[in-house]
Amino acid sequence: MSNGRARAAAGVVAGLVGLAALSGCTSSPLTPAELVSALAEPRTDADVLPQAAADADLADPETERLLASNDAADFFVATHRDEKDGEMIDEICLLVVVAAAEGLVGSACGDPAVAAETGLQVSISGEGTDGRVSVSAYLLPDDGTAQPLDDLDDTFETVSPNIRAR
């Protein structure tokens, strides 16, 4: 089973979704909330995905938390329960809802141990209200120790302590 994935529902167009360096990884006792403390916070009204994204069933809705927003997108963290090597694990997920393109949503979920090392990446593009739009984002753990495989150069904006995007 692939650790990175995108799901699309009617009205939702998922772009290129990636999770770097997953081959050969093993699950660990590290939990998603240990990586991103927002997952342990109480849910607020702001933590609700837009309907088109919610319909796509990208993650456990009760765990969705809005981490940050910029002019390009809203960035959510969540968990998703998945089977890996015959065992159920709680994956950590990054969901990106593009502002200029209704229904354009990208997601990636993966093993928390891998996300702790390399972060979690979503790249998405599609037609927006003013032409083609694209967003690339990384979810990084609270401790800032992840080393993404891509160089997060100065084209990536620090949107929040956990999100780098362009």
C-alpha cells in the first residue's frame, strides 16, 4: 500500500501529491500529535474543511485542524487510520485547500516517523478563477528538525511554524 495518496471526489481535483522517501520505512510508536501539537488541541469552528474537501474523505474529520492560511491556500493537519504491514497505524496528513480554485484540494498522509525526518509534502495545481494556480507545501514537525528532501529555499514562505509553502 502506498504511504502517499490522493483521493478525489466529485468537484475535487487533487494535484500531484507526494510523500518523500517512504520506501523501506517502518512504523514507530511516534504519534501524529507528538509531531504537531495542534492535533491535541480542542477543535474549533475554523478547523472545518470546506464541503468539497470534506466530501473527498481525505482524513478523519474529527482530527482536522487549521494550521495556517495565506493568500494561496488554507493548510490543515489531520490523521488517517491506515493498514501498514498488517498493522493499523495513525498516519499524519497535510491537506491543502487552494483559495483561488473552488474544490481544488491536495493531500498526503504518511507514517509519523518518516514525517518527523523529512516532513510531508503536497504539490497541487489546477485551474483557478484567474487562470492556472499551483501550491507546494511542506508540513514540518513542531521541533523543526525535519530535513525535507527538497531544498526549502527562499521561494518557500514560512506560513506557520509547521508550514512552508510557495
